[in-house]
Amino acid sequence: MQHRSTYSSDDNRRTQRRLAREGRISPEMERVAEREHLSPETVREQVALGRMIVPANIHHLERRLDPMAIGLKARVKINANIGNSPTTSSLEEEVAKLALAERWGADTVMDLSTGKRIDETRAAIIDAATVPIGTVPIYQAVERVKKIEDLSAELLLEVVEHQARQGVDYMTIHAGVLLEHLPLCQHRVTGIVSRGGGLLARWMVHHRAENPWYERFDDVLDICRAHDVSISLGDGLRPGSIADASDAAQFAELRTLGELTERAWARDVQVMIEGPGHIPLHQLEMNVRRQQEVCHQAPFYTLGPLVTDIAPGYDHITSAIGAAIVGWHGTSMLCYVTPTEHLGLPGPDDVKQGLIAYRIAAHAADLARGDRRAAAWDRELSKARFSFDWRRQFELALDPEAARSRHDETLADDYFKTAEFCSMCGPKYCPMHNFKDIDWDAIRELAAQRKDEREQLAPAG
């Protein structure tokens, strides 16, 4: 049974969705249009339809937030996860990771802190962030109780309101995990791998009660509407292995997320949908299309997906493969995976490696989706490469420092740093160098002559 909302919200407050539905273009939509090279009216229309979100908490807007958008009409976005843990990291390290994430192209950052000083860490991150900040409120709620079973709906809502007032731009709410879904996980190879999903499953089994996020979803919406917090509907039953991909549990939860999407839209709260997980290549397109259909084209936000389970230590690669493909087919934001996925808390270099892998994936998806800016970037770099303009190549490279360093390591002499070849081929074998020496007038004449000879020798009829 669902409870009626007991939380009051400021009805005079106009969320980005409400403004868009009223036909009004906010300053934040104007900024998104500028960044995305879209018309302000296109942005407004997409936000009104629920196909695009502008995660911009009213309190974060008062600080350093630079508004951005997540949706099919926008570039494919990347999220980076940071946050301390009960065993390692510090507030200072997490703020440094935020700066690193922004430097290497994260469009949003999620603070997933689970240890001490959660509040201080989040406040410091929000104060420093120019990108939207996301959280998973149940993590902080768990830190306030002695054991998971002591969680209550009131505590969860209290944490949501607290984080909303701090300035969190979007929150992962695992409201789609229902009691009736849990038996569908019984024979999975890896069970429930979502931290939020696992916590809720344990609570529901102990209390023999429905998911409190689902029961009090209207209250969550009232809080989010009052502060213009976007909801990221969490996939608490996402598959954690290839063997569990696209199973009954995953899709049962997805149907519930579709229902919750419409409920959020009715309250003028912006929504995106979180997705798997671990999915083999041949199921990726189907998963995106199914989400778009079931969740009414709300923006899709995926973790990877990883396309194989066999490469611990290299899961930034196994997942970037899947990320590029789902981005091509319609995923709007990709949550990066670092080399330490499944192994431990990522350090600064892991953050960089994960973001570089995902910027490649997102750019590849933008190319496949026909983004002109992406195509122009590739073309400019290719022209610089063909011209042996090493300086311009480095300027255009995704990681200029790495490109310059690898080039300099293989051609140590200063003379070679401006040479029209690299150390792979040298001057004699370089195909681009040799291509430039071709006499094209002579070649065209010779080609025409050879064509005439073939036509004369061709048998009649």
C-alpha cells in the first residue's frame, strides 16, 4: 500500500521541468543550449517531454554549478564516481579526485562516500564542483544506524531532505526493487550486486515489508521538487555477471521504473533511469531499446556495461566497449568504470584511466550518432597527422601529455620531433610520406590509359 505524501513542498518553486512545460526558457536552459549548440527552444521542448534533464539544485546554482544536460539530443555524457570508504581515503583526497575528474572531462560526479565525515566530504565537494553532484542517500542513512534493519522510511526521507538542502543535484533512489522481485534473484550466479539494492533486500526480508522508497515515493518527489533535485531511478537488481544479463529480475524492476517515471513527471520532477551492469555485446542494443520503450524515453544512464567478466584490472576496457555501443544506440550518460572495479577503491590514476577510456567511448558514440563537432575534431586531428604537424596533433589529442610523451620517448633526438615520419616506419616505409610524393597528374593519365586498354580487350557482349 502506498502512503500519501506528508512532506510539503514550495508550490511557487518552478523546477526546470515545470518551467519547460509552461513554455518558459530558464537561464539554465539557455546555458545548456549554448554548450550543446542547440536552440533554446529545442532544450525547453526536450526537458518538457522528459527526454532531457538539467540537473541543477537551486542551492548549487547559487555557487559554482555550470548547468549541463543529459539526454538524446545532447552529447553523450560521462559520470565519475568518487567518495571515501570505511577503510581508506580522506576528505582532501576526494576533493582532489573531484578536480581530477573535472580536468579529465567528467560531466557529472557522484559522491559515494560510505565511511566517516560523509557530510563534510559532500559539502566540500559541492562547494568546489562546477559539474552536477549526485549521491545515493541510503549510504548516509546506513551510517546513522547500528544495523541495516534499523533503517526507517522517516530516516531515509530525512537524509534526502538534508542532502537536497546541501545542494545535491541528483540522487539515486532504488524505488523499483519490490518484494515480489526478490525470488527472481534466487538462482542468479552473482545475486544482487547493487549496494543500495542489497541493503533494501535485506531490510525487506527482515521486516517482511515493501521497499520504503516505493512506499514513500510521493514524499521523495515533494522534497526533490522543492529543491529541484533530479531523480536517478536506481537499478538495484542490475546483473552483476554475464550469466545474469537480461533476466527476469532485471526487467521486472525496469517495468516498475517506468511506472515511477510517470509519477515523477506528474510532480514535475526530472528523472533518468539507471541501467546495467554486465551485458554481452549481442544484447546491448535490445537493452537500450527496451529501456526507452518501458521508461517512455527518459534519459538512460548505464554503468558500462561490461561485455565480459574475465578481465579484473582491465574493466575500464571491458566496460568502455559496451559503453560506446549503448551510447551509439541511445544511452545518454555513461558511468565510468576504473581499472580497480571489483578490486578496491580507485586512486587518482585510476580516476584518470577510467575517464580517458570513457571519453573515448562517449566520443565514439557521438560520432556514430552524427555529432558534427565530434566529426570535426577527428578530421582536424587527421589533417594534422597527415601534415606531420606534431604540435597540432598534441593540441588536439584527448591526452596531450601522454601523446607528446610517447612520441618523444621513441624519437629522442630533437631533429626527429619535426620529421615527416615516426619511429614505427621511418622515412623509407612511411605510407603518408610516400603518398605525398605521388605525381597525381601522371597517375590520372596512366589510370585513364589502363582503363581504355581493359575496355578494348574486354570480350564483346
